[in-house]
Amino acid sequence: MMKRVLLVLCIAGLVAPPAAEAAFPGGNGKIAFAARDAGSFSIFAMESDGSGKTSLTADDPGLDLVPYWSPGGTRLTYTAGNAFTTFDVGVMAADGSGKARLTDGSTQDIDPSWSPDGSRIVFASDRDATPPAGSSTSSSGR
């Protein structure tokens, strides 16, 4: 019986999700998060001790959600809402500059995440294209 329990625990450890899949902390030590700001949701960054809270997307209309740091902590990818009807994948520098939408359309492109080496971004989408999950190459994702 003890061997079965140990085997189950070992297998569970292999398939369990990572402890933190949020944008905490980036390679720069900062935490990125989405929060309500003036009636919408914006992306913010702050130091790990809670100081230096800075809005990165307050100038964007719509919902900005699910920030995720690049492996080197120099860029963020996020879900960018379009006037509350569709969602695209956005990317920006760690200070909020250089914002760009990597997808643009009438589909729902959400939950972006960086590849371990920072060269690609993968995201979920409801588009009919192959492959079902989108992928985009990033320049200098580190």
C-alpha cells in the first residue's frame, strides 16, 4: 500500500502546475498584475515589497489582463481587450513603452505566455486556423 501512495505522489508531482504561473517575479524582480483602474482593468508593475506601483496600460481603452513577464524580465505579454468585445495578444517593454498588438481580429486570443527562451509567445484562441493555439515569434524577448 505504501508503494502505491508513494507512486501516486511522485506522478502528481510530475503533472502538478508550477507554483506560480502569474507574472511574479520577472527577471527584473518586479511583480506585474491586472487591477481595476478608472472603470476598466489595467496592467501594473511594482517592486516585490509593494513599493513603486506603476500603471503600464492606463492609457489603453478596454480590458488589459493576464500579464506575463518574458524570461529576462524586460518585456511583458498580456491579453488586450478591444472595446470589451474581442481580445488580442499585446506585448510591451517592462516600463510600458513600445506597446504592440501581436494579433488583431474578431477572434478571442487570450492567456499569452512566453517560451522558456523568450523567442516565442503562445496563446489560446478560438480561431479556426491550424494550429488551434496561436504562436508568434518575439524579437528580443529577453
